[in-house]
Amino acid sequence: MLQAVTRSSKLRGLARRALRIARWPALALLVLIVLALVDGWTAFGHRATGARRARMERSPQWKNGHFENPEPLKNDVVGSLTGALASSPHGSPKDQVPVAAVDVKRFAEPPPRGLRVTWFGHSSLLVEIDGRRILTDPVWSERIGPMTYVGPTRWYAPLVQLLELPAIDAVLVSHDHYDHLDQRTIQAMKGWTSTRFVVPLGVGAHLAYWGIPEERIVELDWWETTKVGDVTVACTPARHASGRQAFDKDATLWAGYALVGPAHRVYFSGDTGLFPAMKDVGERYGPFDMTMIETGQYHQAWPDWHIGPEQAVVAHKLLRGKVMLPMHWGLVQLAYHGWTEPVERVLAAAQAKGVTVVTPRPGESVEPDAPKPPERWWPSVEWKGAKDDPIVSTQVPRALVEAL
């Protein structure tokens, strides 16, 4: 009996010592969590309330307390985790990305043919269309995410300072994920008194929280429009999701945009999987002089979230596009594929389908009315093709794709 009591006392003593030792890592973890919350709190944004919330709830896309896609998204959690084990060794550039120097003097004169697009990397583009300047999904911060010291880092510094940009008529935001809606960039635009911010339903709450005046925020549901001068901005459906922290999944809407001017039309996809209504967008607002379609950050585990290179070419044809500019690549690593793979696969698919593609360097301007042949400015590294790694969105009628 005495031996049993002694053994029990020893076990309790060991347990107490173990708890004392474990206390310090647990305390360190708690401190890190608190620091993360403090650092990222403002970037998390703000929930929609009042009249803004009431308008959201009237949307046909609002169901069961959040926004929903007509075609639900496939999510393979296990595949997402195991995919990291097979990630490409070329996920980030080994050398400096060969960007183009941006001389802001080029913006002093309007494009000679009325349409010019400058790609700054990922989904940030300056669209000069029929006398108006429109900036899409501007992200100028060093890191992608709510915190200043943790998160994916951009591969090159911003190619032009925000204060050096010409007067911007409108800023378009496709959705509130961090690689498309950057708090620090938006706050730097508070003094842009002549700029309007066009966003999907609910996203305006973030902007207002960060200091953008309500009268400069225009929130749209799918198929709604607003005017920027004589250019119509149409909010078009997309197949994606939203959220900036653990408890706001799909609390705001996601979208693409069609820009319809007196002489030109362009399409900006935002983030999206392939979905049947792309054909409707093309029929309603096309044909488009240029489509800017996301092509990177894809994986078989999330085929409905990001469209992938081959389906981006399919989307271009559904939209009745003339010239395609691949975007959502070339700035930051957010998936497991090689960094040059999206554009390599787009070019291969485009050649097979007779699609004209432009591949500007980051910082370079292109004019769709006089497109140049694709320039392979990126290095030649190993990449997987469509046969080895097919990205196929679910719930898309195959007849719709095969007819193209």
C-alpha cells in the first residue's frame, strides 16, 4: 500500500513539473495570438449593419444567413493538406522577376486607340477605357494578409507609388480576400476625393471602417450597374467565396465586372471557378475587346474556387473575348504549382483553341486593339501540363465546354 502511495505521489510530482514546463510554451502561444489579433484587428474589417445589411438580405444570392453560389464549391480538405507534400520546387522565382519600369508620363496622354491596360501583378490592373481610368483589386502592401510580419511576401516592390498614379476615376474590388482587398492600400486612398469605390454587397462596410466616405462607396449585387462617366460598370456573377477571419465566411459577396464604354468593352473576372452563367455575361455585355481572367493559384482540391489555365481559355470564349490577358499570377505564391505554370498552360490551351493572348511583364501596358505576340519574359522551368494536373470545375455541363 505504501509503495502504491509513493508511486502516486511521484506521478503527481511529475505531472506538476510537466505543467510548469508546458506553461511557458502555452504562454508564448497566447502572447503570439494576442499580438496577431492586435496587429491584424483593423485589417479584419467590419461587419455590415443597418441598411447595408438589410439590402444584402434582399439579394437573391443571400441564403441561410450568408451568400451562396448557385453551384456549390467543392472543397477537398485532405487533398489541400496532402497537396503541399507535392508542391513544385519552382513555386517562387529563384531570381528577380524581370519587371518593366513604369514611367508615369505614359499616363499623361490617353491611349491613342482608346483602350490601354497596365498589369501590376496578380489582379491589380489599371484600365484606361474611353477616357476613364479604373484600377482593379489594388494591393500595394509587402505582405498578403492581416498582419505586417507574417504572411506571403510579394516578389517585387510596387512598380509605381500610389501617389504617382494619375487621377483614378474608380477603384473596383472583386471580393474581400486579402490578395484583392488590402487595408493599407485602401487607407492610403482616403485622400482620393474624386475616386469612387465600386464593390460587391457588404464589402463597403470594410471600406467605411477604414475611412472611405460612404458617399464614395458604390455597392452592387450581381447584374446591377453604375456609371463612371460614360462607362457602364456592371457587376457580374462569379463563383468563389469571401471572408477575412474565422467567423465571417461568405458574409460579403464576390463578383467580376464588365466595363462597357462608348467604344470599348473589357471584362475583369476577379476570382472564380468556371460556371455556366459566364455565357450569359458574354451575351449580355460582350463581345469584349479584352478579358482579364484569373489563371493562377489553382489545385485539384479546390477546382471551383479558381478556374485554372485551360478553363480560363474556355471562359474567354464563353465571354466572347477577342484578346485575353492572364492575371492572378506573377506576384505572390498562394498555391502549390510552379510560378510560371499558369501562363505556360494558358499559352498552350490558347494555341489549341485559336485564342489571342497577351503576356505583359509586370508594369507593362498593352493595347488590345493592336496586340503584340506573347513575349516569354519568364524563365524556362519545369511545369505540369493539363494532362498531368487537370483542373475541372464541377457542375458545369460538358456540352457547354465541348461546343467551343
